[in-house]
Amino acid sequence: MTASQPDLSLLTGLRSGKATFYPQYRGAAERLERVVHALELISRALVRTVDGPETLICAVAEAARAHLSAQWVVFALADGALPDAGPRRLVLGPDATPFLVDNVEGPPLPGDVVECLDAIRLATIGDGRSPVIAAHHAFVPIALDGGVVGAFAAWTPKHRVLDATDSAVLSILASQTAVALQNSALYQSRRILLERTENAYAEAHRTAADLAVRNAELEATQRQLGAAHRHQVLDEERHRIARELHDSVTQAVLSAGMQIDLCRNDIPADERMERLDVAKELTRRAVEQFRSAIYALNHAQDADRTSLPEMLEQLSIVHMPDELKVSLRVEGTPVELSSACEHDLLRIAGEALFNTAVHAKASRAILRLAYRERHVQLSIADDGAGDPSHLRLMWRMAETGDVDGRHRGLANMAARAREHGGSFEIRKARIGGVRISVRIPSEGE
């Protein structure tokens, strides 16, 4: 046999292949059969790696017991080695009866078995690396990555004498067991990690779904609150306008009554006719204002309106006596504004349109809402007789002193614009009268 050829003598015990050596040949055949059977047992044990370290260790111990016909088989891991592997101790007695599984103890163990367990745990037998084979006792260390992680030990009955073949088989079993234990621990760690990852993913998915539902509910609630707030703003605006129109109508009626009362005195006919004409005009305007206010305040078709342009359109209806035509123009793509911003824009538009309807003697008004890239601009222009320079003077006086309470609406409109970082202007309108303009930055600017 050359040096390059494998030395099978350790497995078979056969040093000559000649058939003339029949007794030796028959013994070698029996040993070879035992080796093949042992390797089959080892293979069956090692394929249990995926079932976990516990199943693997039990299968390996049973393979060693079956091959050696052993009375006692000990498997143990050294302290600190393969911390994720378990069980760390296993003792099989006669007929494969488990006497010790990890920390679960059965009947009392023989003294030499107990001493062997302690020696493996503390790694104090021999050099700890080389197999020890006696006639009826075998001790085979389990080495991994240059170190000893544990050992197998077995005791056989009198009729079963151990030899070099058994030493080779046990060495194969020990080396493969070390790798299988490490793989099993890694497999179990990976499986646990995968389960945790799947559980975390499922929990995250449930959390995301729950957050989506809650977010949808929150958005729906915010829309409902926004709509309710806008309706409240419109109702408050209606009530304010109703009170102011009531005051103006009352004043007009009282003035008309005074003119009629003067006509009862002895005055020239021309003056009497002039005063009657004034009384007639005051009465007509009062009736028109009163009728327009009642119609607008009792109009229910805006119940489903929620956007700022729709609210402004309704305001234009509120401020529409017969002699004043109000048109609404919306430019750009409408964007969602905060409730506070829409509230103040509605207030500004309502105040400006009311002033136009009551004081400007205008026949036409244009309400323009422009959505720009970085701001929103609201303007109210009329063709009335108002003087922008005079209104600017009244505005400054109202902000500084407000001596008589008049023109306070201009100061309020300017204050509302400033609260949102915007600007307020009073200029001459292109159609002849006054143009009130408010410019407010878009949200996020």
C-alpha cells in the first residue's frame, strides 16, 4: 500500500486482501459490516440537525450506544462551550434508558459515570484532545475550532471488546457531532430570529393598519370640525349682518317717519314734495335691505357647502340688495387652509361687502379669491363713491385712537391679516371705487 492510498486498516483491521487468509478476512468483513452499520447510524443521527440540538444529541448518543452495544453512554459539554446548545448532559443506561437529561436526574448513576461527567464538564481527563480506548471503555473528546467543547464516553459489557475500529468510528461521530451541534445552534438561532422578525413585521403591519384607521378617523373628524367651524363662522356672520342691517333699516324708517312728520307742518308745497320723495326713497331702500337680509339668512341651500369659495359665494348672496350686483371670481387651484385662516378671510370679506352694500352707493362689486404658489389673495372692489385716501386716514385713526367707534371694521380687517403674517391694503379700484386687498402666505411659508 502506497503512502497516497487511504489506510483502511483502522476501519477494517485487514492488512492483506488474499483469500488464503480466511479467518482474518472473515473478521475484517464483520468489522467492515459493523463500520457500515455504524456510519449509517451516524448519518441518521446527524440529519436530525434541523430538529434542534436536543433531538440531535439524543440521536447521536443512541447511535453510539447501538454501535458499541454499550451498557452506559455519556454525552456532555464543557462549561462555557456552545452556550446555545442543549441538553448539555445526557446519560443512557442499559436498554437506552435515560438516567440523566440535562438537569433532570433519574435513578442513581455509577460512580465512574459521575466522575466522567464531572471530568468532561471541567475538561480534566488526559490532554483533553486524544481518544482513550480501553477494552470496555471509550472516551472520545468533541473538538471544534481548535478547542474541546465536550466528549463522548461509553462502557461496554464483557462480550463487547473495543478495538481500533471502534475508536475510528467514535472519532468520526465526535467530529461530525461537533459540526452538527454548531450548525444546529446556528439554525435554531436563525429560526428564532426569523420568527421574531416575522412577529415584528406582523406587529408592525398591525400597527400600521391601526394607525391608518386612526389617521383616517382623525382626518374625517378634522373635516367635520372644519365644516362645523365654517358653518359657525357663517352663522355668526349672518347674525352680525342681521343686527347691523336691523340698525340701518331702523334708522332709515325713523328718518322716513321724520320726513313725513315734517310734511304735516305748514311748509311750501315744493319742500313737502321733496321731503315725501326722500321718505319714499328711504322706505324703499329699507324694505329692499330687509328683504335681502331675510332671504339670505333663511336660505338653507348652503348646508352642504364646506369650501372657502362656496362660503364666499354665500356671503355674496347675503350682501346683494337689488341695486348691487356682486360677482365672485376664483383663480388658481384651491388648497386647504387652516380653519383660523378661512375664518378670518370670511370675516374680512363679510365686513368689506357689508360696507360696500351700506355705505359705498355702489352698483357693482367684484369679490376675487386668488390661489398663488406662495400666498392666497382676497380682494373686494366696487364702483362706488368711496375715497381710498379718506378710508386710509380713517383706518389709521381707528388704530391709534378710535375716537368715535366708526371705521373700526377697517382696523379689524387689518389686524386679522397681520395675525396670519399677511398684509392689508386700501387702493383705488379699476372699476372706479375702492379696492380692499388682503394677502396671506400659504401654510408652510
